[in-house]
Amino acid sequence: MTGPNPDPPASVSFELFPPKTDAGEATLARAVDQMASADPAYFSVTYGAGGSTRDRTARVVDMVGDRTGRPVAHHLTCVGARRGEVDHLARGLHDKGITRIVALRGDLPEGQSLAPDGYGDAAELVAGLRRVADFDISVAAYPEVHPEAASAAADLDHLKRKLDAGAARAITQFTFDTDVILRFIDRVRAAGITAPIVPGIMPVANFAGLKRFSAMCGATVPDWLSRMFEGLDDTPESRAMVATSVATEQCRLLMEAGLSEFHFYTLNRPEVSLAVCRALGITPAVPAESAA
């Protein structure tokens, strides 16, 4: 087993989702304290389909910023909202000092469509946000192609539109085949896109849940990964060790290819993400387990 990489990543960021209950928010606050020990460049907080978690997202964004002093990116989608509503919300965020946005079209809930007077896609949303204020905007990229895209070329063209509209960077959907990520970045650069492409890293907290989620978002779960987690459903410590090993190895390979920023989809679970950071040479402080 090799030791920590002598050149740790330039930055890491952690994605959170708003819990459904007040008790869940209290648990998340403790997890955020732990994640802050890795000195992330920023946190981001997701936004439910059609703005369904709007109030809780806002509360979590405020909580994370207050507890950590780190920048927090508020996700925004355009599903089910008029342009005026999105612009009003964005203006309010900027007035509060929230200047980072992750701009997404958002998943269309069954039976729901984009508002006729809303933003038509993420590229339009980015352009609209840039008219509201000087936001630092991230968008999504799909190494395995978005499930609704007509083709890989069309998907790449849409990514270029989002970045040309004013986004600063793209964060990739998680992909376990590292070669797929690297080939995608080669295609991005060949298309003349120079903006940073930040790999999204998914530490596997629950393999059965991962398979369900991957099926919905078009991410492939390789057979080798299934074999690694086979029989570990009732052994959380072993599962965490395997998850740490998989994510660490992927980050190492990406670092060897010259990438130095990673965005962790933490699923509000700090343990594996922090273990990966430590393995990569980012040594978080170790908070007391009783920390509130």
C-alpha cells in the first residue's frame, strides 16, 4: 500500500442535501462540523425537484455558512418556476451574501413540465443568473452522457452553451470508470472548452441505494464494483473500508492525470469522504465525537 500523495489536491468541496426533519438537520450540523475540518473550498446544498426543498435548502445553506465560515453554493433549478420567481430568489440570495450557485435544469417530476414563462434549460438559467448579479456559477457535466441527450455530441454542445453563458466551471456526474472521465475531458478540450472540469466523487455509503440512484441518473455501476461490495450489506465497517479504497484510488488516478479539484457527493455522511481526504494528503483535524 502506498503512502499519501506528496501533492494533495488543490481543493475539495462537499455536497449536502437538506434533510426532511428537524432531527435530521441537527445530525447534519454535527456532520458539517466534521467535514469543515478538511478545510473545503466550499460546500454546496441541493435543491429538490421543482423547488420542493426550497425552505430547508435555505436553512441548511445558512446553517453551514454560520457554523463553518466557508462559502456555500446554493443549487437552483428552473423546473416548475417562472423566470421572475427564479430571479427574485437569486437576487435575495445575493443580497444575503450568497454568491455561489450550482445551476441545473432539474429533474422533471412525473406529469410536470417546465413553466411556459420559465427558463428552458440550464444554459438559459445561467444567462439569467448572470443578468441578476455577478454570481460564481457551476453547472453539471455528464461523462456518460445525460440520459435525455440526443447524442454525446449534443450533450457536449449543451455543456459548451452553459459555460459560454457565464458558468465558471462544470462538475461531473459521478462515474466509477476513471478512463471514461479522462476521455470525456479530452473531448471537452478538443471542443475548445477551457473552463475547469471538476470530477464528482461518490463515496459508496449504501451499495443497494447507489444502484437505484445510478439507474435513475444514467451512471454505470461496473461489475467489478458490484463484486467488491458483494456480501457487505451487514458489515458497515468493511463496507466503509472498501468505499474509501475505491474513491481514493479514483482520485489518485485523476491526480496523476493532472486534475487537482474534487467535488464529493457526501450524502451527508462525513466518514468516508474525510477518510479519502486523509489518504490523499489532506489531514483533517479530528473533532471530539461528542462535538455538538
